Amino acid sequence: MSETFSLPMLEAGPDLAPPRRTAPLRVGGGGAEPDLARAELAAEDFLDALGVSLESEHLRATPARMARAWAELLSPRPFDLTTFPNEEGYDELVIVKDVPVRSICEHHLLPFTGRATVGYLPGERIVGLSKLARIVEHFACRPQTQERLTKQIADWLQENLAPRAVGVVITATHSCMTLRGAQATGSSTVTSTLLGQLREDPRSRQEFLALSGITAS
């Protein structure tokens, strides 16, 4: 097990000013509802174009199931970002590990799945822990690249929570790489974004990566 280092509080500056918002921030929702009837017709045309017969009883309702499945994959659940004052002045890392990641590769529209570690060094406010998983889901429910997804989560937390540091690590398996093309079964991709003290201070970075299960050089 790696040695744990204490992370000192930084002096507040322009880039570290705490967010003024204290009421919960509503995230997601309010967008256009999926047109399932239209999607079902498109799915039927798509399968027909690929030579897939829908005559079988097993396949007859497949276009409708496809439409509902894709609507679910691309529709993040709305949530309220709940934060609380950091009254105790907690100045160590807060890390949530093994957050499920389920997204769609934007190049082939095939799924990629994995796990995320999301951590931050609190500033003036702390966030409800379940909201870190909700933020991952929010950005994953759309056509994505893993690199962009990792950065979007970190940047959003930095902007809306104003912590002293943010770290996000995602390890995922891409079916567009394992089921087609290279057919590299068993391969995985690791991406990370480190902001603030986790990027600037080697000891802090080493601690975060070690707690995330990554050996830092």
C-alpha cells in the first residue's frame, strides 16, 4: 500500500474562488423527448438494409426494442447537484471508486463500458457522494470518446464545485475495438484528467493515482 500524504490547503486565489451557488443545481432534463415511433421505423429500415429478416416471431418486435434501448442509452437521468458547506475544513482527498461507465463510441456507435474513479480536494463546499456517479452518467449518456468524457467530468466539477483539485480516471473496454477491426479481446483503455493541486504537486498526484489503482512513475 502506498504512503498517504497530507494535502495542505491552498491560499484562495482568483482561480480557486468558491462557487456562489448554495441552492441545488438542476442537471439534465428539459430536452426534447425521443421520438420512439420514428426511431422504430428507422431501426426497421436499418435492419432491412443489412439483410436482416424480421419475419421471425423472435425478431418481429426488435425494431421497437432497439428504439427503446437506444433511447435509454442516450437519456441521462436528471438530478440536483447537492452541495454542503465544508464547515470542518476537510482538506484531504474525497474519492469515489468503481463508478460504472456505460457510453457509446461516437465513431462506430458501439458501446464501451468500464469503471471510473472520481476524486476532489474540497474547497469551501463538499458534494453529496452519489452526485459524483450521477455526473459520470450525465456525460456518458451520449456519443462520446473516452478522452473527452474524462475531461468533461473533471472540467464540470472544477467549474461547478470550485474544489482545490479534481481527478478523474476511467478504465474502459471498447467493443468497437474488441468485436471488430483489431478484435483485440481483453484490451482496455485508461484515460485521466488531473486539475489543480493533483496536476501541480507530484506527491498529491501520486497519492490520487495510487488510490485509483494506477502505479504512478
